[in-house]
Amino acid sequence: TSHDRVINFGAGPSALPVPVLEEAAKGLLNFSGTGIGIAEISHRSKEFTECINNLESLIRTQLGVPHTHSILFSQGGGSGQFSAVVMNMLARYRLLHPDVKPEKITMDYVVTGSWSKKAAEEARRLGGGQVNIAVNSREFSKDGKSFDNIPAHDAFKFSRDPALIYYCENETVDGVEFSHELSEPTSFPFHLLKQGSLAPLAADYSSSFMCRPIPRLADHAIIYAGAQKNIGPAGLTVIIVRQDCIVDVDAAAKLGAAPVPITFSYKTLEESKSLYNTPSVISIYMTALVLELMKEKGGLAYYEDLNRRKAGRIYGLLKDGEEKGVFKRKVKAGSESWMNVVFEVLGDDAEKRFLEGAEHLGMKGLKGHRSVGGRRPRFIVQRDHR
Ligand code: PLP
């Protein structure tokens, strides 16, 4: 029963609402009155087609995705998109500029934490263009080596005609997020992008998807998110793509771009309505249940308000640079994540005692990411079902 459940602060996979789990348990036995369980039903059945179409419309209406953008579903997670974004955008660039040599093509990466750093490394590994680190926030950190801030706008150096500009909206491991107040110095510097620019702006929203509206959504070429952080089980990746960025990768390959694996091509996903091959049916089904519940609660306006209050409360206690008992926050003011609160527990065995005490109270998943240490509790955001 739900009484056996603990408070799971894990960043991903992370907690799901009990009503969704209970409904999904029924769906495992009998999906949508078919007498066939969701793990057993054809992804081409009428009932599943309705489910995936409903998922698309739940995302489109709640986020306000304009009709200039397609919503695609894929597998391969956020890491899969580290590669797919590069391959599809290099193909697009090749079609637009058939004669530019790879050493003259740039890809601008905004590095503000572990995940954007990883994405930049993947772009470098794939080749086909030069990676320009538009900004590296470590250079602006308190100790010169931590991802603890979003740098001021004048620190960003974009190249002239990049094949893509990439950023990670919420850095899950480091607890750093762009401000959504565009007047704030820690917002994304949209105003620095060339107006009417061809450079596609790609954003990793894996750990902040659907917790509040996305600023300047229509100005993005690609927004993607693995479901398992915020909206469902692992196995589903949501990709919102502006239609001019869905290109014929095979035509680009004939002009010298690297061939793109067929399941990674946005065009394949678009043309097959995200059913080129068997998708993760359970993830799609359960994510639709989560978004249905969110809609009932009042959609993103409701969650934005809720999450603002949660963030205000915890950061009101954990102030920048101040120690509060044994707790100390690292992330600079204005750069704090609404989703992943990273803090240190000071003292020799304080960390151990903190984790043991939390465990005793039925709170799990508080341990920080292995790469940075410290605690990383997560606000339970849109899954709030109390
Ligand atoms: N991007 C962000 C912001 C993440 O938090 C994660 C987490 O794992 C990833 C990308 C990688 O996602 P995946 O495990 O789905 O490849």
C-alpha cells in the first residue's frame, strides 16, 4: 500500500504520484478496456495511438508549444540527445552551407555544470565542427573550480554563425539553473542571439521540464527532456523541435555531412509520428497519466506558484555564503535551482548522521551526486499530490 512508501528525494528516476501508480497498476493488467496490459499491447493499436496523441496534446497545451514546433518522442534519454542534437544540426548546416569545411563550422556550448560539460564533450567527440565554449561558469565561481553560478551576460561569447547554440537549463548535479526572470543577470542572454539568426538554440530541460512555463520557448530550435526526472519513468525522451530543424539527413550526407543513424534523425521521428520503431509504451502511458493529473491540478500556473513557494522557503533558510547550523549552500544567489537543492553538511560525521537521521524519518535519495558530493535533495515538484 502507499503507507509503505518513503519520501524519495532521488533526482531521477524519481518519485511518481501514488494515484498514477495505482492507475498504472490497473493498466498493466488491462489497458484502456482492451483486456491486454500496457506492457503487452501493440504500439500500433488504436488505443495506444490515442494515448500517444493525448500525450502530445497534453504537452502542447500545457507548455503552449506553437504549431511551428513538432513534439517528438524517442528513446536514448538525455545522453542520446547530446549526440542527436549535434548530428541533426550539423546536417542542417551542411544543407544551408554546402561548401563550408568542418574546421570552419562552430558549435557554441554554454557550460554551466556537469551535464552541459558532458554534452560539449560529446559534440567534440563526434567531430564535424569545432566546439566553442561560449562561456565556462567555473571561471566565475567562488573557488575557481566549481559549477556554482550562472555568469553575467557579458561573459557569453557566441561565435558568428554557429551550427547550434547549446545550454542546459537546470544542472541537476550542481543545483544551478537559469533565472526565468529575463530582467535578471542570471537569465539566459536571449538578447545576445542574432535576431532572425539561423543559429538553432538547443536546450536540455531534462530536470526542469514542466515545472513552470519555458521562457522564450518559440525562440528555441530544440528543447528536450528525458522523462524520468520530472514527468514519468525512464525510457521516454521528449523533443520539441522547430520544423526548419527537421532536415533530410541523407541529403546532407550526400553533401559530406556525417550519416545520421536512422532512429536519431528528427525527420524519421516526425514522419513516423514517433513510431518508426517500438517506443517505450509503458513510459508513454505513465507520463500521460502524470500530465493528466497535472492538468487537473491547474497546469503549469499551479505548479509554478507551488514551486516558487517551495524554492523561496528552502533558499530563505539556506542563504548564499551563510552557514545554517551544519548546512551550507554552495550555489550563488540568483543561480539556484528550483529543482535540485545542493548543499553541504559540515563537520566530520555530520553528513553520515544527517543521512542516517533522514533515513530514520523515511527520507531517501538525499545523497549528492557521486561527482560532487554534498547533499542533493530534490524538491518534489509537479509530482506533488498531497
Ligand atoms: N541532462 C540532464 C540535465 C540530466 O539531469 C541528465 C540526467 O541523468 C541527463 C542529461 C542524462 O540523461 P539520461 O540519463 O536520460 O541520458
